[in-house]
Amino acid sequence: MIVPLSVGPGTLESTMTEDLSPAERYAAARRRAAEQATALASFREMYDFGLDPFQIEACQALEAGKGVLVAAPTGSGKTIVGEFAVHLALRQGKKCFYTTPIKALSNQKYADLCRRYGTAKVGLLTGDNSVNSDAPVVVMTTEVLRNMLYAGSQTLLGLGYVVMDEVHYLSDRFRGAVWEEVIIHLPESVTLVSLSATVSNAEEFGDWLDTVRGDTEVIVSEHRPVPLFQHVLAGRRMYDLFEEGEGHKKAVNLDLVRLARMEATRPSYQDRRRGRAMREADRERERRQRSRVWTPGRPEVIERLDSEGLLPAITFIFSRAACEAAVQQCLYAGLRLNDEEAREQVRALVEERTAHIASEDLHVLGYYEWLEGLERGIAAHHAGMLPTFKEVVEELFVRGLVKAVFATETLALGINMPARSVVLEKLVKWNGEQHADITPGEYTQLTGRAGRRGIDVEGHAVVLWQRGMSPEHLAGLAGTRTYPLRSSFKPSYNMAVNLVEQFGRHRSRELLETSFAQFQADKSVVGISRQVQRNEEGLAGYKASMTCHLGDFEEYARLRRELKDRETELARQGVAQRRAEATVALERLKPGDVIHVPTGKYAGLALVLDPGLPAGRSNGHRGFDHHDGPRPLVLTAERQVKRLATMDFPVPVEPLDRMRIPKSFNPRSPQSRRDLASALRTKAGHIPPERARKKRSQAADDREIARLRTALRAHPCHGCDEREDHARWAERYHRLLRDTSQLERRIEGRTNTIARTFDRIVALLTELDYLRGDEVTEHGRRLARLYGELDLLASECLRERVWEGLSPAELAACASALVYEARVGDDAMAPKLPSGKGKAALGEMVRIWGRLDALEEDFRISQTEGVGQREPDLGFAWAAYMWASGKGLDEVLREAEMPAGDFVRWCKQLIDVLGQISAAAPTEDSTVAKAARKAVDQLLRGVVAYSSVG
């Protein structure tokens, strides 16, 4: 129960207290005084709005010393709980670390906290930025905190609270493991505040947090502070997705359902191309439908939203190029969403924020085209943009100076950029492997941006009509809250050496078994275990029922089963042999052969027109796929031309006769078919089909079958009067035993999975002399300082001195292969590489990776399970080499064929890994550490050096 924290005079509460007895009034006064003394009371005074019930509940739990998991919709204000943890830390003289999944969020939260508490009390650590890192409140990316924990950093001293914003990110298959590492390894004295989007298994995640972190309160809020209305825009009409049903139950709009049915019955362009005739009435109906229904163009959508007062809007397009194209389309359409005053404000802010960028770089970055869109109130937002440009778009959007943003889904990740409306062009996106429907969780995350708290009365989600759209499917996405949190935790080489160094192998194994991944796996085993128990009870019953007083019926049943299996195997071999013989016979057929088709729909007399071998075209007919054997094209005695399959010939077929096929024969002409079929009947209609001789069964001569039959007849149970009754129970026993064994294998596969993977990693590291029992070797300590997907490869390169003697630019090229991953597939062209020592070193890196890959295969470490070393990607090596060599941005981007934002992001990741190499490289008799530091200095210039904090 939540009690009001402060009650002023004249309120309903104070009026009610006048009716209380003196003792009750005294108790109420004591309670109010106690509440006024809480940290929450002073915290509430810092805000000019009241807190929601879920926020108060979470803050009260925090003040009571509990950890909290808050799961609430996007835009509901769950970060207030994180800010209360900051308030508590400062009040208690402790430190608070505020972690986020991406640097943009860290920068944004850093700016927010600086405004509230001042720059002296707030720091920032994001890998490439370090500001006031000894402050009592430090904002950082989650990876930075993980690295601190493994390094035993002194910065952790006095840490009281850790806020993990967007904690549902632990489902991310590439980076999610970091969140679990932090949660498991944080000191017990630290109170954890976990902030998550609405997930359907928050209670399960809370149970795990309770297990590993102690008392944790789970607060789930489904309430959106700004109600969301769902629409579909088709042609000129905006349909509501839902209509109110009886008892306020939401039902799919019947107009939309009818529209989908009409669209489904309309012949497609492909149908018409196949020659399907359309009646005049059908054409008229299609013309009427087309005049009402189409997918509106992007400028048309923005104009429609503007006319209905639904701007500002974010349109989610799952393609960077399409986002840029959308802006250009709006500019070409003459769209202007800003007046002259707003244009001047935009220009002033843009010029201020980009003053540090060199004028020659502005031209390369497409600055003037970008500025024109901003002045008109239109912009793109995606990961390929320069970070400074993205931040300007975000600031202008929040200020209301940009009213239409075309964005990829990365914008939905926590950045504080709410809109009145959200538009989804399609409900399908590329997931890195294939085009797939977006999930209910993704739909909720995207549409969660609609509706600005304190500004909008309601938010709007608009989906553009697409041919084939199902309103019921869309309603399922909009109405479902199934967004389960699934662990992506997997041990890595770096994690293994760090754990063994701190805890030893045995304790490390126990720690990994406390992961959320193992918690979920173990939980899923519970139901299977119960089924195994029920099966075992059933097996006991079946065993009792098949008991025979004459002997061991289980043994007798085993003999029967072996006999049956052997007979089945021989029969299968016989079928396969006959099929092979039939295929050979079909391959011998020639055009003009008269045959008798033994079975199937076209059984009877037939003339071979084309033997159907993989020899291309014959008689004007295309070749077919022949992986199932020959497919002869025949003319039947009933004048049908058909292509047969091997299944029509269960036995070998031999020609009965031959006849000439006229050169003028046209299989599409009914007259040609009639004449040739008549000639076929005349030529061979009197010849009886050759009856296939039945061969002696293989079973008759099989020694194993003879042995089993003899053993069966000699068994005591063979003479039992109830033998067949016992046999039925024995068959049921065998089936249930087989099912139970499968379930037990599933249990074995799910239990201790993380620990087994850890054991394999430890075994490989022991083989390479990184570990000796519980001792971490010198090589292992080097590996402990290298983080990333290719940690072991980097360590081996240092160990084998692959990078010795390289220039800083050459080392940058080599190190880029450790971080870069191309967005295109394997069919891309071979990358350009620097010549000389750099090229040789890159070749040596690939050779070492090949050796590690073979070793991982030996130790059953699989990349498909998210463990192991992927192949180094050399696609960024030339760009890194050129930039570190001092080449201009224009030349580098042109050679790299890469957007500026991607280039900056990869350079920053490269700088990060070079810093790790510098720290891990040997200090004596080695040039690598010095070259790495110099490479960082040479990379950190121009667009790469522009700080995104300020």
C-alpha cells in the first residue's frame, strides 16, 4: 500500500484527519513526519511533477535496502528509479555507477546528471571517453564495468549502487553475456537497480536476481502514461486498427478485414502474366479498389500526418539507404515543415555544433544536403551517420525543430527521442540472415516512442498498408506483450582466464552455473524430469504385465524385435536394389522406345519422347532437375504427353518395340498427339506387358534371420499360451523405454551446459599453456587483458611476435581485423591490403586463426553456439592503414566505400583494441606497445577525434 508522502492544508486528507480521534491524529502525524524524513521525500522535491505508483514502490524498496527490477513500457519514466539510486548514493557518501548498453545513451545520461548534480560530481567512461572517472557518480557502458571487475580496479572501492539501464539487452546474442558477467561478479555489498522494457518473464528474471544478488523486488508496470492508438494508412484513408467491442474488448476493425479480403481476391500481376483471363466485371472491380487502396509514398505520409496534427513523427525504415532516400524524396516533393524563424534556429544550432569540423570534411560528409533537410524539418537517423550529425538530429527533434525523422530500429534503443506518432513502413526486417517478421517485442519497442509525456494527450502508431497484409496478424503484434528475456550468456577465453585467476577452476565453474542461462535451462528441465518420472512408473507397470512364468519374456521380446528389425532392413535393401535397377533401365531408354508403364496414374502403353536425362533440351522440352533420377517424357495411348517420375517404375522397364517419331510432331498439338497415339496402339497394342519375375527373398537365405528364428523357437516363452498378450505389453514397454531415453538425453544436454562449455575452453587453454591447473601463466595474464571476439587470436599474435617491427599504420591495419565485421556476405570482392610487412602479418594472422579453428574443432568448441574465434575480417585494413598514415577523409571514405558513421565507429573500436594490445604487449624487447600507442594517436584525428561529449 502506498501512502501519500506529503499532505498540505485544505486537502481531502487533512479534512479527513479532523474526524479522527486524538490518538489517530497523533499516529498520522508521526507517520507523515517519518515520511518527510526519508530520502524519497527530498528526492521528490527535485521534480516538478508527481511520481507514478510504480516509481514510488521501486524507490521505497531501494531505500529499504533491497535490489529492484523495474519492467515498464518505453517512455514510462523508469529511469527516475535509477536517478533515485544516484540520489541515495550521494546522500550516503557512496558511489553509484550508471551503466548503459551504448555510448549515445551514456552521453545522454551523463548530460542529464550533470545538469542536476553538477559536473564535479558526475563522470563518464565509455572506452573512448574518460571524464572525471573518480567522481562519486560515473556513467559508463556495461563493458567498461565488466573490465573493471576483472581487473580489480580501485575505482570499485566505495561502490554502493549500480544502475543497469536497458537490462533486457542481455538477450543480445553478441553482447548480452556482459550484463550477466557484471550481475554475477559485482560485490555482494552493491545494490543492483535493473531497468528493463516490458518483458513477459520479469518474475523469472527477478527470481534469478534474487538467487544471485539477494533480496530483489520485482516491480512490473504495464501502464503507458500516454495512451497509444493504432492505425493503418491505406490510400487516402486512415483506419483504426481496433474498434471497441462489447465490454470494451478490442476487436479488429471490420473495414480493415474486408479490405484485406478484397485485396486477396484481386488477381496479381503475375496471375495476369500467366494468361488468366479477367472478366470485364473483375476489371471494373479492380479499378475501383485501386482508386481507394495503395501504399502511400513517404512525402504523402508526412503531409497526411501534418494535416492531422500528428507530427513530430518517426518513420522506421529497416535500411540506412532507404532512410537517406526518404529524406531526398521529401526534399524533391518540396516538403517544408519549418517556417523562416525555425529555419534560422536550426541553422544557428547546426553551425554551433559543427564548428569544430574542418570545412573540407563537411563537403565529404554531405553536410549541405543534410543541412537543407534539417532546415525544412526533415532528417535521417541511422548508425551510418557521423555521431555529431546524429546528436544534432536528436537535439533538434526534441526541441521540435525537426518534425519528421526517418530512422532504422537502432533509434528505438533507449535514446530519449519521443514523438507524437511512429510510422512503420513494413512489418518485415532483415535480421542479418534473412527477411523475417518483426516480433511482438520489437513492435512494442518501436511503437513505444509514440506519445510524449507531459506534451501529448495520446500517441499514435501508424502502419502503412502493404498488399498481403493481415489485420489479424498486426493486431496480434499490437496486442501481445510476449517479449521474453532469453539469456545469451556463453563463456569466452578471456572470461575463463579471469575467473580462474580470481577464483580457481572449481569455484569458477560454480559461478558460471549461477548464470541466468543455466537458471533458464535448469528450469526448462523440470517439466521434462516430471515426464521421465511418470514414464518410469509406466515402465514398471508394463514390465509386471509382460512377466511370463516360463522364462525371461524381456529377452524373448528382444529376440522378436531383432528379427523384425533384420527383416525390415532386408526389405529396405531389396526396395533400394529394385529402384536402382529401375533407374539403370530408365537411363537406357531412347526416344521412340515403346514401353509399358507398370503403375501410377498413367499406367499402360506409352511412347518415349524424351528419356529425361540431364542432357538439356529434347524435342522442344526443357530439361528438369534430375536429382531423383531420369524423368522420361512420354505419350500415352490415351493421347496425353506427361513427364513421369522414377516412382512410376518400381520395377525395371524394358522396351517392347520401337517406332519412329515424326519430325513434325508437336506435343502441344492435339491432332499430332492423336495421330501418334493411334500409331502407337496399332504398332504395339497387341503386345502383352512382360510380367516381372518374382525374385527369391533375401530373407530366405539370410543366416542372421535363420539364427534368430532358431533362438526364438528354442526359448521357453515361445510355448506360453499367453505369448501374444505378453508380446503386446512388451512392445508398449519398448516404445516407452525409447521415449524415456530421448527425454533423458534432452535433460543431459540442458543441465550443466555452461559448465561443460567452460571445461572445454579450460582444456584448450591448458593445451596452449595459458592455464596450468588453477595457475594462470604469463600468456594467460596477457589474455586476461584482451577483450573481444578474437581475444585468443590477439593473444597468440602477441605470443608469436607477429606484429613485431610493424609501423603504427601497419599495426592499425592488422588490429582492425580483430574488430571489423563486414555487413555484406561472403561473395564480396577480396579486400585491398597494405603491401610489405603489413600484408605478411595479416596473412600470418589468418594462418594462426586456421590453427586455432582446427584446435577448437578438436575440443568441440563451436562457433555456432556463440563460442570460439570467427575468421578475422580484413575488410577494414586498408581504410585503417590509410587513415593512420594521414590520408584525407575524402580519399579514405572513397576507397573504403563506407559511410562516415561506420568509419568513425570502426576507428573507435580499433582504438579501443589497440589500447588493449598496448597494455597486454610485453614491455621488454618488443616494439608492439609503442607502435600501438602511436597508432592510437595517429587514428585519433579529424572526424574520429571529435568528442561526442560537451
